[in-house]
Amino acid sequence: MNNFIYENATRVYFGKGGVKEYLASILKSYGDTVMLAYGGGSIKKNGIYNEIMSILQALEKTVIEFSGIMSNPTYAKVQEGARLACENHVDFILAVGGGSVIDCCKIVSAQAKLSEDIWEMENVRKNQPVDFIPMGAIVTASGTGAEMNAGAVITHEEKKIKGALFGEQAEFVFLNPDYTLSVPFGQVISGAFDTLSHAMETYFGKPDTNNLSDDINEAVMKNVIYNIRVLLTDNKNYHARSELMWASSMAENGILKIGKITDFQAHQIEHQLGAYTDCNHGQGLAVIHPVLYRHIYRDGAERFARFAKNVWGISEKETAEQTALAGVEALADFIKEIGMPTSFSQMGISETVDFRAIADSINITSGCCRKLTHDEIYEILKECI
Ligand code: NZQ
Ligand code: ZN
């Protein structure tokens, strides 16, 4: 095990009824002006908006609504939120939604306290913000695990970069699996696949010697695979939804990363695909993962073989490489089984997209068994079409 320091500052309220029982008492300890941030309006249709609003009104909070946060939130939207927060002297941000709303709020929280541009500050001057408007989150669509970390993924449309920024971490989060019942089923599966991807991107990092983080990771991966399958036949199953919701947080709250250097090459590829096409995050990952792994499994045959045996239950073949490949193909078969796309064209991404420009703009990680080149990423992207 490598050296590590671990802390997670987010308090988790998991299960039914948590908002009703605890939100009012939590919000009493923050200031009077609350920014209620949400997406395109799903929370108005499923009753979550009314539930929260009545709590805020009973507390006589001044509510500033910040709505219309889109999937793959943009830098322009962050700036809009930061302006709104400054103009109204917001004391607290309540993010209600999926990863997009939570990510946008993390950066709004930081930008509102800065006199400089956060993109330039973090990416050019390599400084991190230290002052934030405190925030909390109510997750309505799970998968990204954004609720238990300080990282956000923001699309800078002019620069054509979908990249990580660091901002505020939610001080508390409500995870009520019932809130996810109205999420379109395709998005439920896409979110769950994103969780599996986070686990894989960590598992295939370094070192690849056995450690507790990887043992826990295998349990998370098996749990996600099992519970996605449960939802395929019983899509409102509360138990499966609750398992997937906690697995989502577990994959991104740092526990699986303890003592490891993660990979996240598939994510780097998907993010730039998103910068150019605004595609769905989990779907992009589903197409990219098997193609990427077919390119690299030979360089990490022992680790991929372990993945095949322990996660997919594949019996040992003659060579580690053969076992490894069987694991990658089991992953590819699973993606088909759960109805996720297996090509960019199935996602509606046109062949005319500039894949060369995408490939050249992708960050190359060094965490996995072999470092790729931009040319090889270009080949991977073409194989995904
Ligand atoms: O906008 P509304 O109307 O709310 O609709 C949303 C949106 O269309 C809908 N939805 C959410 N809760 C719902 C619901 N519809 C009905 N009922 C509900 N209860 O779901 C759609 C997708 O929401 P979104 O937040 O975009 O999805 P997701 O949670 O997958 O987040 C994706 C974003 O997170 C980033 C992705 O790159 C992408 O930008 N990620 C963030 C990470 C992090 N911060 O740790 C890690 C991930 O790897 C990922 O990159
Ligand atoms: Zn992801």
C-alpha cells in the first residue's frame, strides 16, 4: 500500500425521507440567502422542487433560483451562477440534481468568491481556490459520484475543452433512491455504467499489486453489474436503486483510490468527445472502454486476467492474455446486454466530427499499464465510430 492521507468532509444522509427529517435543521446554521440550483425542470415535475421549497419558505429563507443547468454544464453557465450569487449575496448553495448541477455549483461557489477568472487561475496559473460559498447537495440522478468530492467537469465551449476544475465540496448530501425513480431509464443505466467506469479506471491504475482498495473495488464492480441486471427486469426496484446510488458515491469518494494512482484515460477521451459533441457521458464511456482495453490489455495481462476472473467469473485460460481478453469481451457483451451503445454512430455522433482534433486535444494519463500516444487515441476513436 502506498502512503496516503484520507479525509472526506461530506456528511451523508442516505435513504427515504431524509430531506423532510433533517434539511430544515441543517439549513438553520447557514445564512438567510439560499441559492436553489437545479437543471432543466425535472424537479418541478416529480415534486422534489415543492418539497424543498416548502422547507425553505418555512425557514423564511430568501431563495435565489439558479435554474437551467444543462447536462455537461458550460463555463458560461458557471459565470451566470457566480454573477447571480454575488449580486444577491448568497450565503449558501443548495444543488439539486445529478452530476451536472452539482459540478456547476462547486465552481459557482468558488468563482463567486474570486476576483479572477477561475479557469485561468486553475489551468494557467495553476492555483486552487481556497474560499467558497458553502454548499450542500440533493442527488436526484446518481452515477457520477460528484456529491462526495471537490472535482467538477466543466465544458468551456469557446476553448473546446471539457475539463476538470476544483471547487467546493458539498458539506452534506441527501441520497434518497426514491428521487431517482423518475429518471429516464436510459439515463439510469448510463449513470450506473459511469459508476462502473470510475471503478475500472481506478482498478486499472497503479500499482497493480493486490491491495485492499482493489478488493473493495471488485465488490463495488460486481455490485453494480448485479444491480443493473436487476433493474433490467424490475426497473423500479428500490433495493437495486439504493445499492447503485451508494455504489456511485463509493466509486468517487476516494475510498477505492486509497494508495493508488488512478488511470482515467477513458474519461479523458470521453470528455473531449463531449467537448466536441455534447454527448451523454455514460454512453460515451460505454463505447470507448472495450475499444481502449482491446488496445492495452496485453500490457497489463495479469491485472486484466484478475478482472476477468474476479469480476466476470471467467475461468482461467491457457495464458493470462487469453483470460484477460475474455474479461474485456465480457465487459463488451455486458454493454450490449444492458442496451448501451457500442458505437458513436449509435449515439448519433456523425462521422464528420473532427476526430483528429479531438484526439490531439486529449490529456494522456500515465496511470494505466501503457501510456498511449495521440495517434493511438485517434485510432481508438476511429474504431469507435
Ligand atoms: O436537467 P433536468 O431536467 O433535471 O434533467 C436531468 C438531465 O436531463 C435528468 N434528471 C436528473 N434527475 C432527474 C432527472 N430526470 C427525471 N427525474 C429525476 N429525478 O437527468 C439528465 C442527466 O442529468 P445530469 O446531471 O447531466 O447527469 P449525470 O448525473 O450523469 O451528470 C453528468 C455530468 O457529470 C460529469 C459528466 O462529465 C457530466 O458533465 N461528471 C462528473 C464527475 C464528478 N464531478 O465527480 C465524474 C464523472 O466522471 C463525470 O465526468
Ligand atoms: Zn464519469
